[in-house]
Amino acid sequence: MRESESFGRVDGMSREELLALPVAVDLDTGNRALGLGRSKGYELAKRGQYPCKVLRLGNAYRVVTADLLSLLGLAA
């Protein structure tokens, strides 16, 4: 986990933004939180190697927010 001292941000999103996320988010939001590029995030999800739980709903991927927060060390 990277944290910028001057901006108080974790991997592209602030702590407040992360804690305000709904139960599941789209893959682009998950990628942003983890500091992953779009192509790399989709590649990992497609191979089943995304660093936290991802649900496949039709053609869409949804990242489980609880797993994302846990990975980032923000889980309650």
C-alpha cells in the first residue's frame, strides 16, 4: 500500500473515498483504488488473478468492497 504524505491518498483514492464505497464497485474503481491500469486490471480479472474477490455478472466485473478494503488494510 502506498500513501502520499502530502495528499493523504492511498493508491489513487483517499481513505474517505474508499470507506464511502458501496458493497461492490466496478472494476475501474477497484483498479483505481489499487493503482492498477485498466488493461492490467481487466487482464488479472479475466485470468482469475485479481488481488481481491471479483464477481462476474454477465459481461461486467464487480469488485467486492470488503475484500478491497481488507487488502488495503482499511477493514474494520
